[in-house]
Amino acid sequence: MRKVFTIFFIASLIISGCAKKAKIKEGVTEVIFWQAMGGPLGDALELLVNEFNETHPDIHITSINMGNYTALSQKLMASIQTGNQPNVAQAYEAWIANMMEGDVIVPIQDFIDADPEFGEEEFDDIYPVFIKSNTIDGKLVSFPFNKSVRVQYYNKDILFQNDLDPNKPPKTWDEFREYCKNLTKDLDGDGKIDQYGTTMKISAWQFENLLLQAGGEIMNEDNTEPLFNSKAGIQALEYLVNILNVDKTGYLSPGFEGQRDFTAGKCAFYEDSSVSMAYMLRTGIDFNFGISAIPIKKTRRNIISGTNVVIFKSEDKKKEKAAWEFVKWFTDTKQTAKWSELTYYMPVRKSAFHEEAIKKRLEGNPEIASIYDQLNYATFEPQISEWFETRKYMEEHVIEKVIRGILTPQEALDNAAEMIKKKISKRDK
């Protein structure tokens, strides 16, 4: 325990030291912002934060990168315990629920109610899924920040070389399986497959989408009973097994290996987050690539991913108000369009599509419209910590064990359902 405290103490000293590096002019309200954006995403965030600071001379956002979401979560918990939390931070829904219980954040609704510039028209411009996913007990408590959807990346050259229309990627599960069968080949005649239809990594997010597309649900409406161990859940897992083990037109690639293999032309299709595009463009793609919505089965329902932002309570109310000014500015039409252009995160507002940056992207790649359209059918994960604890189990003990042939889909899903039931019952006691 002493070791853990020492680590957090040292971390807090480092953080406070970083925050003091920038010289803040007298009369300027400093807002400490903890985030976990790295690589091209971090570069884009820095650009926008600098723009805010330049255009708001009475406010200075000190943006501090925590490295990754795990570190951010740990440091937030430690800071809350000691009363040294930042003014603004990225946070997942499960964290936010705990923060609300601990009474350490100011609900965003409070700022909106007191802001004459943020009326009904502004509210209606934000995609409903983002409002719903940030609402707890009927109150908007946080605000959408970096939101992504899963997308289908594909190699147009490979499709063209195999007499397939490069501008018409597969739109259904069945079509995707057929495309993968046609595009898995031994190109040099050595008896080994050197071009696959697809590659994939074990992903709870992918399973969630497949489950919903098959007509299933993760949990019941009040998040007290798991529903994923259903016929739809079995179909979702069988779909993965068919591609990997039956058709043998795909293979597993952990971490960023799938991105690298796709950009190297080793597979025709690769499904991942929309923001993977920012990383792949940075490393370079030397073929004509396409990007479209993920294939569907019965429904187009899909799960959004990414964090929101929360504003912490402060003894200095000027800091709270300044934090809201930053959040409001960052998610306004011009900035959310620019954020989407730079990172391939989804714009928060519908009006972003009237901005030149997004319009040009759609003109040059009309198939991208199907990605943004997914927001109209999007939903979100259960807002309970038990589901976030179960996600890792789903990857390691459900998806992987089914793919490896260790468990049947029903056995694996039933095990996960029993586990989350126990977690929920412990909480309710």
C-alpha cells in the first residue's frame, strides 16, 4: 500500500510540476486538462488547445497527457481521494457514474441551464446517441469528446484486380464472407496462402456490434440482466469462427499487426476504429484504399466508442466556468469538424457536415458517407462498471476460447453471463 501511495505521490508531483511550466499571466484563469491522446491524435488535440488559448486571452488550458487510459483512470482516482483532481478530464461512462456518486463533478446540464448562448437549437444539433450516452438518471452529466465508430477498410486495388467493383465493398455478413473467399489466394503457387481476405484482432467491441446486428442486446433495459448469451450472441461468435476456422479466409493479428498487414497489402479487408485511419495515413499507404461502414446482418445498429469529458468541482467557480467555455468551444461546429478531419473521430454535431473540411472529404470519398451515417443507428455500451469489467473477460474467455475451439459459443457466453450476474448481485447487496 505504501508503494502504491509513493507512486501516486511521485506522479502527482510530476503532474503539478508540468502544470507550472507554462507562465500564466495575471488575471488569466488556468484550466488543468488531463487527457490520454497520443500520436497524431495528440498532435491534433495540441493544435486545437493552442487555438483556444490564442482566441481566449482570459483563459489558459494546460493540457497534460497521461500516456494511456489506464494511467489516466488510476491518476484520476488517486487525485479524487486527495482532493487534487484537475479541472477537466477525459472519462469513460463507468468512471463517470462513480464520479457522480462521489459528488466530485459538476453536471454539464448545470452549465447549459445557466448559459444563454447554449439553447435548444444547440442541443438539437448534437447527435442523440451522444446525449443519451452522457445522461445519468435523466441528467446530462458529461459531454462527448473523442467518439469513434468501427469501419471497414479495404484495398481497392485488390478488388479491381479480381474483377470486383472497387467502389462497392461488401455490405452484409454473407457478402463479406464471399468476398473473403474470392480474395484469399496463393499468388506465387508455392502452396501457401499469401493474400487473405481479412485479418482481425480479438475485440469485445466487434462482438458487441455483431451481437446488435444479429438482433441481440448486451443487457436488459435497466442493466440488471445479461442478454448476450442468446441466439444472436451465438450467431455473432459463429460468424467469426466461420471466417477464421471454416472458410480459413482470415487470421488473427494482435495489437497493431492488423493495421501493418493491411497497409502492406497482405489482406483485402481490415475492420477497426475510424481513428485507425489517422495512424495508417501517417505510416503510409501505397495503394488505392477504401473506407466504408461495417457489414451488417439484420440491423444497422452499432456501438460508439471513446471517452467523454467531465468538469470537476472547484472552490474557484471561475475555473468551472472557464472549463465549460473550453468544452463548449471544442465541441462547437467548426472545431468538431476540424477534430474529425484531423483524427477521423466522429463529429459531435450534425452541422459539422456543412463545414468545408467534411464536405471536401465526402466529395473525394463518397463511400465515407456510410461511416458517418452509422451515427444515426448508433447506441452505447451499458453504463455500469460491471460491463466494463466483463469486456476483458469476453475477449480472453469467450471470443478467444471459442475461436480456439476450447468452448462452444453457448458455453462461453453462459459463463460470461453468470460472471456478470454475480458482479451485479454483489453491488446490489
